[in-house]
Amino acid sequence: MNWRRLTALTLVLTAWYTLPIAAPAYAETPEPPLLMLQVYRPVEARDPGVERVLEQAMAIALERQGPLSVSTAAFRDVGAEEALALNLAGSQGFSLLVIGAYQVVDDGLRLDARLLEVESRLLIAEVSVTREIDLRLDRIADAAAEALLNAAAPEISRMIAARFVEGPTLVPDEPPDETREPEEPVAGLPDETDDADVTGREPYEGPRYRIGAGLSLAIPVGWYAEFFGPGPAGEFSIHRMFARMRIGFSAGLLVSTPEQPETGEYARVFIPVLMEVGFPFAITGTITWEAHAAAGTAIRLAGDSPVSNRLAPALVAWRTRLAAIVPVSDRVSLVPHLTGMGAIQFYQGSPNGGDAQGVDHIIWIVPGIMTNFSW
């Protein structure tokens, strides 16, 4: 083994064992939350005790179930006029606004809540929840927060993705003058630091897994194109979804048709098995653009021939991809892509005998389309 081959193998093995450690660590890095302002008003007579507990319980429940930093408007009267509340939230840099109306009905409490995007002033979600009043008034807050964020999940995912493309939202060191922090703890309200459920839940991050399958056309380029022409290719992939990136594995089949019959089965069919990392980098309307990089091995399928027999059964492989994620529904998307792929083969000996050794680099351009299913 000469020094070039040793150097190449060292670099490939270093990347292969470093990527599984570094990529998840980067993907799990905590992200700044979206800033949310909340304000609640009574439908009938104001009940300061109920209102104060509701504000604190909703702040805890919303932050527990989503990547949110929740503040409460100091001037409760702004809740009576939606435009005034939106102006206040916009002037203080909030991304989301919750406006709620509460009413004591019989032995229960009814809460009607609306979630709006401050910049566009559009209604994202609207829920109505009624629960019995007891010492654990936070139950209605948990139910309302869960229903509100579930209904708003696609829009919040879009806002988070757009924020990562445009730059993270900075959380102010101090709350705005017009907002106030929750007051002293209230009897019956769970303590954030003592309740294991507060820190036990994972923050909302949209779909967590994605599987895909597709077809493409493998077009050889370079010296390999002198012996082989375009052929069909197929792929199956599975990814773990994070806010900043996607990590997973991809396997497929890649075929090149012979241009010259005398080449026999010289490295004509490959099965690539790759570890892949993807990064969303732009959003155009509803389309999300992603860049992917992958490394792994390409298993060579070949017949008996002097040329094929001098090659290793598995070659070092790499792949880069530019993809457009086009949503069809909440879970299904079409993914047209343009891919570049290569396989590096080290050989020793020549078909006619001898001690010749060297490196071949087979390269393909692979346009195609996939169907993804996320959950």
C-alpha cells in the first residue's frame, strides 16, 4: 500500500467515525425560543385571583410544550382590542400573540384562546376549553396550551425554519417595560423546578422522522462515460429530523449500461450504502431547500472478468445533493433533486498481469425525484 492510498483511507475513516458524533451534538444544540406575548380578559366580571393563576399556568404550559418564551402583558385592557394587542406585541419584538377570554360557568372555567402571528396579523389557531375549577387550575392551561400548539404546529414549524434561515431571534436579557414576570407562587400551581414533567418533555420540533423512496437516472461523467452510459437508479432513505439538520441513512441501486460490450461487467452495478446529513438553507413560499452530504461505501456487483476481479468488492463512496421539499400534505412531500456521486476504487495488478496499482474515481450526475413521508 503506497502513501497515497494510506492517506486517502485515513481521511475517509476519520470522517466516517467523526460524523456520527459531531452531527447529533450540533443538531441537539438548544435554540433560542420564539417570543410570545399573552393577554387574558374576562367575558363578564374580572376575577383577579383566577386571572393571575391562569396567566402563570398558561405561561408554564406553553413553555413546557413548545420552544417559546412567554411574557404577560402588563396592561390587561389591551386584550379587549385585538389590533391594540398586536401593535403592542409588534413594538416589543414578539413573534406570537395569545389573546384569551375566560368565563366562570357553573363549577367550571371556560377559556377561549386565539393564537396570532404578529408580523402577518394572521390567525394561526383558535381553541375553546372548559374544565372544572379546583386547586389544580393548571389543568385547563395544559389542555388549552396543548390544543393551541397542536393546531398551530405547521405554522410554528414554518416560523422556526424561517428563523434558522434568516438568523436566530435574540432573547432580550430583560423583559420589556410593558410586560411583567409572573408574581409570587400561587397555591395549587405546580413548581417549575420541582415538577419532573416540566423538564421531562422534549420541546416541539415538528416531524421527527422521515422516510423516502424514489427513482433517478445515473449519468456517468469523465473517463467512466467512455465505457458506460446512463442507467436507472433507485433509493430508499430514513432520516431523524432536527430543527437545524436531518441525519440518516440511504441505500439504493445504481446501474450503468455498457457502451462497449467488450468491457464485460467492469464495475457496472453498485449498491451505495451511505450516512447522510442534510441542512435546510432557504424557504421559497411553501418549498424548503435542503443541501445534503453523504459518505459511505458502494458495494460492487460484477461478473467474472480480469478487469472486475482486480477491484475491491466495496468502494469508498461520497454524495452531495440539492433538493427541494415540496409539501403535498401535512405528512407527504415530493422531493426533486440534483445529485452528484462518486466511488473511489483502489486496484492492484492489471488485467494483463503485472504489479501496477492505482486509484480510479467513478463519478455520476444523478437527477431524480423522491416521495417523503414524515411523522
